[in-house]
Amino acid sequence: MNEIANRNPTLDDVAALASVSTATVSRYLNNPKVVASATGERIREAIAQTGYIPNLLAGGLASQKSKMVAVLIPHLTDSIFNDTIQTMAEELASAGTTVMMGLTGVTQEQTDQLILAAMGRRVDAIISTAPMGPQTRDLIERFPGLFIQIWELPEDPPQLAVGFSHRDVGRDVARFLQSRGYRRPLVVTADGLRARMRSEGFLEEWQALGGGNVPELWVEVPSRFGHARRIFAEMRRMAELPDVVVCGSDHLAQGVIVEAQAAGLRVPDQLAVMGFGNAQIAGDMRPTITTVDIDGARIAREAIAAIRQHSAGGKLLVNKVDVGFRLIARESA
Amino acid sequence: MNEIANRNPTLDDVAALASVSTATVSRYLNNPKVVASATGERIREAIAQTGYIPNLLAGGLASQKSKMVAVLIPHLTDSIFNDTIQTMAEELASAGTTVMMGLTGVTQEQTDQLILAAMGRRVDAIISTAPMGPQTRDLIERFPGLFIQIWELPEDPPQLAVGFSHRDVGRDVARFLQSRGYRRPLVVTADGLRARMRSEGFLEEWQALGGGNVPELWVEVPSRFGHARRIFAEMRRMAELPDVVVCGSDHLAQGVIVEAQAAGLRVPDQLAVMGFGNAQIAGDMRPTITTVDIDGARIAREAIAAIRQHSAGGKLLVNKVDVGFRLIARESA
DNA sequence: CTGAAAGCGCTTACAG
DNA sequence: CTGAAAGCGCTTACAG
């Protein structure tokens, strides 16, 4: 009666073959220890014979947990998140959790769309790098899972934020550059919330330390290598040339170095350059790039730890995790 | 009787509120035209009032199609796939399909694990950049959805491959460099199947054209900027210096240019450099990088077109789509 | 154009 | 340690 011909074998097929109930097979799959070892052996064989692959859609529906986590990032080119996502994907996958990836772009609309999609799949958690508008906040309100904002540390996160203070980064960079003797910084700011926070922090602290007015140039978010050409050209047209360019990413910093060198300027002697993010290339560039290191992998691990705790029914102890940052002085500034 | 208190509203809640059957609400959601407009209006209101978000797990189980597609890539740092994935994620998301992302690393085991996970979620398609071992092939055999290999064009793809001939890329690069008058190439090959194919193609053609022996240096896959330092150092120790370095990626090429310049060599006059992939930076570097352009977005679109056709019940007309490639001559070689 | 009802393939109290 | 059975929240022939 059981024609397992051209369809996927089901739990029933396995159960029948192993002469046990579906409940027992299900238990074996989810918690092998609770079934007698002899029974388990028969089930294992039946699974191998049928080539059974559990239907996680059905499992998720029945158990009310999908074992999926949504990860929302703006673009794939914004490589600053790479370590975070890489770590996330690896650790989750090895725990049997699936990563649903969403590219939010820069619009609020896309973000909300993706959150809706994630909620529709009943994901256990949403991890998002996207700044939150009021609309999004309303959505999150209705999300029964865990919502984690990463790479950010807002005043009052809806549930949990894992990140660092972008403003403090800016402040530290200002102090660092002043202490190194730089006097005429040019700040290149990407047109995004976080980059702006860093710039604000920088400008604030720079003034507080008695520095003069600081010119600012803008680029699209994310700061890319390719922006350097225009930035450098605009810089050259400035009345007074800066002695250091503060960039929104290591790739932009790299671009500025390349432009400067092509123009015959020695870096850092004639023009210093500061990056952000501590990308792989920062340490490999010539000159090596002075930058701010963010432990993206740690952000991922903290987020995952929170998810596990939440899934186990535990309450969150905090609503913010500050992973901090580290200024890395290298050759370029 | 209907306490919609602390649980997610369901189709039943919406149906009750709109005084229709669940079937009608379901139809309205999936194909609005088939319900009377007055009815549709009531349903729309009920949805808004309840804040209903369809459970896609249940929907997928009932309809036997998950509206999910798995995308498998080795690493996130292997930015050569960025355009493909970006396009894929955007186009699929706007069609209501979710992207499940899998990082396969370089081991066969990880890949198989992820394919299993994808099958468990009953994804409609698996799109993979991973080279396939025999194990994987067996798995694919049992996959009822569409399996698409991308960035590759094997002899006999299990179902569909969208890519280009890596060997031909190598051959074309050889012809191009010979025609430009280069005589002593150094080939830097990444330790991966596709990069090797390109190198083989290069070496074959180079010999066929009467070129001499070609030294080869190896790097880990993927070819990165950071590999340049070691490669350049090893190159300098060679008895005869090459006149052109053929790199496995634009980032590696960029690194070699930086190293060369730091050592006081003019590029391309004293050392030419050739990249691969036409990354964004290739056109922005100084000197701009001569490379091979692959239309990653097109690979994504062809794959998606195939998925749509397959989902609509159509048969695939071909088992290979060759998107070709384009050599872009710039300044570096 | 709409409804009643079966079914998708699991999980999980509840009993024993 | 195991089984019978209800239920998760949808979709979709089948009728009308």
C-alpha cells in the first residue's frame, strides 16, 4: 500500500518501515536519547533506506519554531559587515539554523518588506543593520521573535542592540589625530546615519580640543574605493589643503592613498589618511592603513548567544551589548 | 469566542471578521482577481484590522512550494559573486521569494550539509557556485526542485548550468597578452577548480602560440589583495623577472600593482598586471586594471528566468547557458 | 464567485 | 520508552 515511488518519503514511510509510530521517529530525530537504542537503530536504518529528509516546513508549523534567522543588510558591497555575516552564517548553519538573507538597500520600504517576509516565515529572530523608522518600529512590535539591531547602539532599542558608539569612535579619532599633531583634517562622510554619528563625534571633539573649523565632503553610502577620485579632486581645489583625510571606510582610505600617490604626494608625510573598519586590506596596503577595528565576528557571536537564550525561553538580561572598538595606529596616519 | 489576544491572527480570524470562508481569503491573497471586488474589499479591511501576516510555513506545506531559493557561495569575501547575489536577492525579493543563504566554505561536507538543509526547507531551487563532488551529485538526484550551477559550465550539468568557459578565458588572455607583446608572463593561480581551468587554458594557448615555459605561483582561493605581498616577494627572487603578472582576481592584481609601485616599478612599463572579474575597483585603480568582465547580474537573471519557467511547470529548453565574457583592455597591461 | 472539507507532514501533550 | 490522536495554518480540488 505504501508506494514510495516518485514522491518524497515522509515520516510515515520511515515509521512504517521501522515498525514504530511517527511520534517515535519524530522523537528520535529531535532527541535521540529518549528512544530505546534498539528502536533507534531500526529507525536509523529505515531513514537510510528511504532516503528520508525531514520536511522542515511541516516541522516548523507544528512546533511553532522555524529554526530560521533573518539577516538584513543594506548591500553586499558594504563589506564592513562581512565578518559579522560570515560568522553568523557559519555558526547558525552548524547549529542547524537556516539564514534568510535580505538586502534592504537604503529605503525604509525595502526594509519593511523584508521584515514582513521574515515574519511570514515565522523566523526565530531578525538581525538587522538597518536604521529603524517609525513604521519599522510598529512592525517589530508585532514580531513575536527576537529582534536584534547590530552595528548600532540606540538610546532605546526595541529589544536588543549589539554594537558600539559611533559617536565615541569619532571622538577617539579626533583625539588621536590631534595628539599625532594633525591640524587640518578633512572629513569625508557617507550619507548614512551611522557615518554621520561618527562625523558628528569627530567634529564635536575636534572643536572641544581647540581645533578649528573642519571641512566636510560627502559620498554615497557605503564609502567605496571609487569615491576617492572625486573626493581627491575636490580636495585639491580647497583653499588650504588638509593634512589628514578622515575616511568612512578603509576602502575609501585606500582609494585616497592611491590618488595621493598618483599625484605625487607622499603618504602620510604630505597627506595622512585614516580609515574605518579594519578591513583585511587595511593591514596589507602600502602604506598600511591606520583605522578603527570593529570586532564583527564578536557582534555575530553576541547576537547568536542572545538568540539561543531567547529560544531556550530565557529572558534577556540587557537590552544593549557594547562590543567597543579599537583604534589601530599604522603607517597612513 | 475569537480571542485574538496574544497570538498571531490567522486566516480564520480574517475570514470570520470578513464573514467569508477561509478559502476565499486564501484566494484573495494569492489571486485577488478571482474574488468579487466587494468581497475583496471586506477582506482587505479585515486584514488591516487584524494585522494579519500569512504564515508562509503553512502555506508552503499546503501548496508544496516554499517560495524559497537557496543560494550557495563559498565565502562572502569572494566578492566576485557579489553582483550575482545582489541581483538575485533583489529580483527574488521583489517577486516575494525568500533567499536562503549558505556559505559552503571549501569543503564538500559543508556543501552537502547546506543542500540537505535546503531540501529540508523544500526550496524551489538551489543555486550553487560550489564545484560538485560525487556525493553532492547523488543528493541532487533526489532534489525535486531545480538545481542550477552558476559561474561554471561543466560537460554534463545535472540540470542546468549558467556560466562561461574558464578555459576560454585563459586562452583569450594568453592571446591578448601575446598580441600586446608580452613575453614572460607569471601566472598566479588560486587553488580552486575554476581558477585552475583558467590557468590551464592560458598555459595551453600560450604554448600553442609559441610562447615559452610559464612559471606559476599559487595562492589560496579566493585570490585576495593580501596575497600580493608574498607573491611579489617570490617573484623578485625569480631568475628572470616576468613582464606581466596574470592574476586570479582584480583585488590580487591591485595588490600586485601596489607592491610594484612601492618597490619603485612603473606599471605597466616595467611590470604589467592583468586581473579577472572586472570588480568595481578595476576601473577606479591607478593605473586602471586590464581585466576580464563577467556579467554577474546576467548570470543571476538567467538563473531566475529558469526558475520561473520551471515553477510554471515548463521544461528547460537547454542545460547550459553561456553568458560569455569580455576582455577589457585598460592601463595596467 | 464562494464554501465545506480533506490534506500537506510534522510535533506534542496525554496516557499507558 | 512508546502510541493514538489532535492540531499547527494554510491550499485546493470538488461542488454548487
